[in-house]
Amino acid sequence: MNLHEYILLAFSSLFIIVDPIAALPAFLAMTPTDLPASRIRMARLACCVAGGVLIICAATGKWIFRLLGITLPAFQMGGSIVLLLVALDMLRARRSEVRETSEETAAGADKEDIAITPLAVPMLAGPGAITTAILMQNEAEGVVQHMALYVCIVAVCVISYVILRMSAHGLRWISPLAMKIAARLMGLLLAAVAMQFMLNALKTVILPSR
């Protein structure tokens, strides 16, 4: 996989699984009495924390595998299942509980500041996003692709902040129908990414390198 293909795959996979657009209704529901300036501050902090979590998990993923005795194919298979569950919920245009449960959203509504939890973790940097970051780190070849992954993570978090910032005054700028259509399209792409990770794992197991 050349650099351009890797960047396209890494950025699209991360953006789809982080899915800041789908987080907008929950973000506003959890901050019903907050002023736009307060919402913007929470969005900025949440995206910074989410980016830091994803970068740390991507950088330390291999070491965690070695510590726990987990092989890469096993993680690829498990990760593909997690991503597929999220993709199936996206195809049905609903927020996946793999990202956050209804209980976590309800608890967030009672908090004065939701920036770190549940907005940053698990709404933005949830199990699916962390899994994707680690899988993409393992797909990287050479220092340049590793650095490109970190740049993609930062870019996704910056775009997520811009989207959340635009919603600080409400969701009048986005159509609910458009959100559902986009969710289904991204769900289909994420399902394809999940299956590719599964195929890569099976290829490694069935046809090990000699």
C-alpha cells in the first residue's frame, strides 16, 4: 500500500468511525442550558482529549499486544467485528451503543462539563475509534506512514471540532434526512473496511509469510 492509499484509508476509516455528525444531537441534548461559548469550549477540549487518546493507543498498541500475548490476526478479527457492529447500526441510521450507551448519554446530561466524558470518551474516541487507530498503526509500513496516521488523527479531530463548533447555536444548518443518508453511506463504507481487516487476518493465518 503506497502512502496516498494509506492516508486515504486511514483518514476515511477514522472519520467514519468517529462520526462527529452523528454525535451532534447527543452533544446538544447534554448541554441544553449551556451558552454557545461554553459548548465551543467543551467541543475544543473534547477533540483535544480524543486526539490524544487515539494517538497514545495507536502508538502503544503493539506493546499492549505483546504484554497480553495477543497476536495481530486475533486483534484484527476482533476489531473487525467491533467495526461491523457499528457499521450495521449506521446502516440502520441509529447511534451505536458501541460508541456510548443511552445511560452514558443520560448521565452526561446531568453533568456540568461533558468535555472529557462522555463527549471525548467514549462518544468520539470510543472502542471502535481506538480499534481503528490500532489496526491502522499495524497496517503502516515505515516511519512516514506511521507519522501520516498521527496527522490523520489530528485532522479528523480538527474537523470534528469545526463540526461541533458549528452546532453550538443549534442544528438548523443540517437536515435530519441528510444525516440519515450520510450515516447509511458511511456505514456501508465502514462495513467494507471491517471486512477488509477480517480478510487480512485470515490471509495471515491461512497463508503465513515464509
